[in-house]
Amino acid sequence: MIIALVLIWILFGALTDGIFFASRNMSNLFRQMSIIGFLACGMVLVLVTAGIDLSVGAITGFVSVITAYLQAYILAGPIANLFPSLSLQAHAVIISGIAVVAGLMVGTAIGMWHGFAIAYLGIPAFIVTLGGQLIFRGGILGITRGKTIVPIVEPFKAIAQGYLPRTLSWVIAVILIGLIFFMTYHGRSRKKQFGFPLDSIWKDYVKSVVISLLVILYVSVMNDYRGIPIPVLVLIVTAAIIHYISRNTKFGRYVYALGGNREAAKLSGVNILRNTFKVYALMGFLSAISGIVLTGYVAAGTIGGGTNYELDAIASCVIGGVSLSGGSGSIVGALIGATVMASVVNGMSVMNMDVFWQNIIKGIILILAVYMDVATKKRNG
Amino acid sequence: MEHVTKEFPGVVALDDVSLQIRSGEIHGICGENGAGKSTLMKILSGVYPFGEYSGEIRYKGEVLKFEQGAIQHAIEKGISIVYQELALIPTLTVGENIYLGREPMKRGVIDWDTLYSKTKQLLEEFGLDIPYSALVGSLPMGKQQLVEIAKALSNNASVLILDEPTSALSVHEVETLMDILRILRKKHITCLYISHKLEEIFTICDTVTVLRDGRVIDTQPITSMNNDTLIRLMVGRDMKERFPERHSKIGDSILEVEELWVDHPEIQNKVVTKGVSFNLKQGEVLGIAGLMGSGRSELVMSIFGEYGNIRSGSIKIDSKVVTVGSSRVAMKHGISLVPEDRKKQGLILDQSILENIALPNMEMFSSFLRLDKMKELRLCSEYAKSLTVKTPSLHAKVNSLSGGNQQKVVISKWLMKKPVVLILDDPTRGIDVGAKFEIYKIINNLSEQGVAIILISSEMEEVLGMSDRILVMCEGRNMGTVSSKDATQELIMRMATGITDYTEKEE
């Protein structure tokens, strides 16, 4: 699906006379995609267990209004009273911190409830999360009383609207490139230590160089506008962590095993119930991050926040190669899928297309992207 | 078929294979797994259409060229194949399955009367005793197989290919199948019989062709061969002993099961294990024999903590009573189980050999936050190598391995736990002779090291050849335990069918 992404970019670039590629637009594109990106990371693991979570949009919206509510109505007074000596700015930071923590806790709690119902009560995931969607969409209306909740304090907004200063962005780029080459070198030396076959030295280092060049390209485009958007940075860190979990921990292995063949996993000692629970709890946590970023991005808690996000998340994963029957899929793939979806939406708004077209085109792209995948698999296997 | 060669990427499956089949004969095709039998039959039946292989197939004097929709062409020409894995729809009736896609129509709607009367006629003509309106899913495996054969015959097959037809059949059902094949022979329907089971080849076939490594080794009338010569052709070496030598060093009792009563997990009031008691000693191989459905797998799965509800009775390991609530608890007590169905229960087919072997052993190379991949690779390679798993790399997916190698992967993953008690449920089913021998050697090595082994087997000779003692089960009950010195095929069969009990002399 990398090919699909490149093709879509070229298409929109052509259709918009290159405006699509303007650094400001690219910056917006990646910022928009980050919200779905968090959901896609969690959804990969859910889909890998052959499960599904239809409530993530509702959780995102719910956490969004909770954090907004806390900031706008609840926290301002008490914080001012508790820390009278601190400046208003410091108050705002504390308020943001508390709101963030509260939001994460709420999202994780909802995820844990889903995990409990699915794993321990044995209720099908489709139903539990569909019910969850209804429940929490209702909850959103309840908390907002039908009104948009404002205002949002500055530090909180910065999470979603802020940028990393240019120099810092370059620093990060350099660190990243250093990491890439270090990992390649380290990997090779460890392989040598254990007597395992090495890929050709050219292949390894050319790969590193290519990735490094991409990093430099990306940062320069972002810096051309205002620097790396902060939510993108948060997404990269989060995705890296989830990727690591999926490939380099027991938990990750168990999740892919239970999705690949549930019975064999069970007979091999994998605790199906506990690991299923953890997957949905994690999904709740990531939905909360998404909700927090959403609030900062639109600078409000809205009643429609998060609507249909679950479908975007699932579509991103599927475009990115995650199998709906479980057992396979990668974080990287899901993020590329999320970028594809975001690019399509972004491209269409740059072209000033009517909004209703967006959903139509998104649906068509989803079908096409998966078809391309199926077709190449058939040819190769 | 002449000079047929078929290549897959990286592998030559058939190398210049030529053979002749006479009309009306039952022609056996023998060979180890991977010898090319299935591939050859797939070409003949149209699964690989003309163009995907080189060479010629001449049928009734005509050169066959199956192209698009080749399987259908083959069927129209009269060549039908019945697979080992049945292709029936369990929720439809026998008649519906037989005429699937070719239902007789009357004025645009299915003519059920004609369909069922034709089904009845067909079944009677070939002496197949199946109720024509029963749901296929409710029939035992043996009868389901007969439905498949009926389906092929309803297409006026003049060549019927049977691919490992008896691996899921009981002894009685196999005999029924043999009778039907004799009826077919009388009707001049040619049969190609692919099988591992030498007894059956000798019972029913007129001629036998042996394939090895994609080549035809020889074609002979059955009367000119015996077990030894046939095995030698298949394997290329003298199999003087089918079973490797054993030096039993039997120690103390390590596992004691007393009066175990287990209920069926779903069906109420169904008792699956009825008051079974036995003990198992270190270094001993306890074979468990019995007919299909006698409750052997259920017994060991209960001991492993993954089946049913234990109503009463006790399990003692090393003289301490234990409650085994799940596979994890069993593993902690040193029990490992190699399950009956390696594809459904033993392996995650889409994953690599490495990942499969590592799965129950993750604790050995990972802490909460880290998975030491180098250690994982090193340890798993050791085990894979010591069990001679044939593979270019440990990262290959297990579904690319042959049955024997897959089974070795399952055994490796459990051996890594260094079990005190190792349970193997039909470990050599569907595996070629050479790989079987390797697994027998592994079992003997383990028992010499003091591991207590329970070996469930459906092959009489295997149970007799590998066990120190044999426990025979019939319908959930322990009919007695016989030492291998005193055991005979007849005695075991009598116990397995419930005719006799056997009480061992107290030591």
C-alpha cells in the first residue's frame, strides 16, 4: 500500500497544481492524521485478535468532552485556590495536566470495561463495543447538554496545535538518524556474536541511508512551515512504543498467537482471557489520547467529536494490511493506511470538493486499496 | 501418464513420471509424504490444468488437455477424485450434496422427488448404506466418505481417485470401503488408491506404483511384493526394524490418576471419562489403545487441564495431589501435551517455526519489558536441530513444512519445557515412514532420560512396538493395563471392543 499512497499523492499533487505538496498543507495533513493514527495503533492489536472495537470514536468524543468540561467548569477555581502564589500560566499548565491524566484514566477505564465484558463475560466484541458506542455517545450529549464546551486553556491547546521549534525539530532528526545507524550497527554485531547469517552490508546501510533521507526530507518540509507538529511527535513516540510492544514483548507475541489460532494458543499456555482484556484496555487508553488531541485541535468539547472515527481506524488498518480474520498486521502498515485516508480527505478539501464526496471517495479508496492487496497476494502465492 | 514433470518454485515435485494404469484395476500409489502422489493426482484430476506441467496424459487413447475449468472437464471425462479432507457441506443433506450444482430441475425449480429417487437408486446400485435424506454433518466420518464416493459415482466416473481415504475411518468403516471398491472393480470402474497404509494396499490393490522424491521407483503387481520389499522401495533403505531398540529404565511412579470422572463440557449428562485409574512411572512409555471415540484424547486433555469438568477423582504428581485448571498449571507441574490435531491444536500455521516453538516457552527468554530475540533464536534452533526439523530457516512459516516436520516442531516446543510427563496424542498420524522412525527414536531417547511418556496411538503395531505397558480404553472406561510382553493384537482388540476386561497381577 505504499504504492497506493505514493499514487494518491501524485494524483492530488497534479490535481491541485502542486499546492497539495506545500509545506503548510503537509503540516496540516499530518496533524489531522495523528488523531486517527492513535486509534489505528490500538485497532491493529484488536483486529489481530480477530476482534473489533466499534466504540473508539465514542470514547474519543467522550474523553474529549470530559477534558473540556474539567477545564472549563471544574478545575479553574480550585486550582487557583490551591496555588494562589503561582501565575495564571502555571495554573493553566496544572489544569491541563490534571485534565490529561483524568482523560487517560477515563478512556482506559472504559477500555477495561470492554475488555472485561468481552473476555470474562464472553459477550461478543461486536456487541459490547456497539453498545459502548451508543452508551458513550449518549454520555457525550449528557455532559455537554447539547452545547459546545469552551474555553480550552492554552497549554492544552498546545498539545494539538503546537509545533516543535525548528532547531529542536532538527535536533530530533539528527537523533533519529543517529538511532537508525546505531541500531543497524548494533543489530549486525549481535548477529555476528551469535553466529547468525547477516544480510549484505550494502543492503543494511543503503536501507538506513534511505530512511535517514526520508527523515531529513520530512523535517525540512515541516520546518519550512513551522516545525514538527507536536501531535505528530506524540504519535511517533506512541507508535514506536506500540510497535515495540507488538514485536518485542511476550504480550505482543501472545496477541498475535491468539489471533492466529486461538485453540493452539490456548493449549500452548497463552492466557486468552487476560491478554484479550489487555488489548481492549490498551485500545481505551489510546482512544483517550486521541480524545485529548481532538479537544486541543478544535479547542472545544463538541457533541459530534469522534463520530465515525472507528470506521476510519478500521479502514486505516485494513488498507495497511491488517487481516480481519486475525493473526497478522503491523503498526507501520496501519499508519500508512491512516496517512492514505488523511491524504484523500486533505486533497479533496484543497480541491474545494463538496464534503459529501469525501465519504464516497473514502469508501471507494478502501475497497480499491484492499483489492490491490488481495490481487498482489494472489499473484505471489 | 507419460514423462510428466511438474515444478513448483524451488521444488521439482514430479520428475519425469511415467506410469500405466489398466482399466478396471485397483492401482495403488505408495510413497512417503512429499513423494509426489498428491501432485500427480491433482494433474490427472484437473487441479493443475494443461500448461502447468509438461508431459502427456493419455486416457482411452486420447491425449487429455484440461484448460480453464479443468476440474469440471476432468469430471465430465469421467475422472473424479475423492480427497482426504472431505468437500461436503455438513448442513445439507446427502442427496443435496451429491447433486450440488447439478440439481434436477422442473420448470425452473429444483425437482426434489427426482433428486432423492436418483440418490436412492445410486446408493442401492453401489451398496452404500447411507440414509439419503440425513444431514451430512450428522453422519460419522466413514459414512461421510461414502457420500463423497457416491458424489463421484453420480458423475459417471470411470476413473475414481481416492486420496488417503481411510485416515479418518474406523476399522469397520475401512472394511465397508474395501467391499465397495470390490463392487466398483466388478463394474469395471478403475480406482487409483493413494495410501500410506500398507495393509490396505495389500488387501485391495491389484498393482502398486511406488513414488519416491518425485520419481517412479517401480510398478509391480501386488502378488510379487510383500511388506518389506514395498517399504524398501518407498524408503530406499532396509527397514529391518520398524521400531528402534529400547532400553527401558523404569523408575518410581510419577503420575497417579485415581477414579477420574469427567463430564462432557457442553452436552449435559454425558460422562466422558468413567472412573479411570492408572499410574505412570518415570522412564516408562505407557501406550493408550482404543477405538475412535473411546475417550483417550479426552482423558489426557483433562489431565492437561484443558477439557471438560472433572467431577471427581484425583490426579497426583510426585505423590502430591494437584488441581490442574488450565494448560498453564499443567505446564507448571511439568506436564506437556502434544495434541491430536497438529494443524488445529498444535501449531499457528501462519507463524514461523521459531514463533511456534517459542510460544509456550516465552518465559525462558523474556522478562516483562524485553524479548531477548537472540536467546530465543539460539535456544529454539537447538531444539529444532536436535529433532532434525528439515528447514532452510527457522523463520519459514510452518505451513510450508511437511506433516512429519510440522509434528517435530510441535514436539520441540513441548520438549523445551523439559517435561516430567510427556503426553503424545497420535503423534505419527499422516506422517511418512521415515519421519515416523525418527519420532520413535525421539520417544525412546526421552524415556531413557527418565521422562514419563503417555503415547496414544490408533495403530496397533505402533502401540505394541513402542510401549512398556498398554492401557486399553473402551467408551471412557479403563479396560485394563497389559504389559507389552503379554499383549497381543487380538487381546487388545478384544479389550478395546469391550469384550474382555483385563486385570494385571499386582506387583
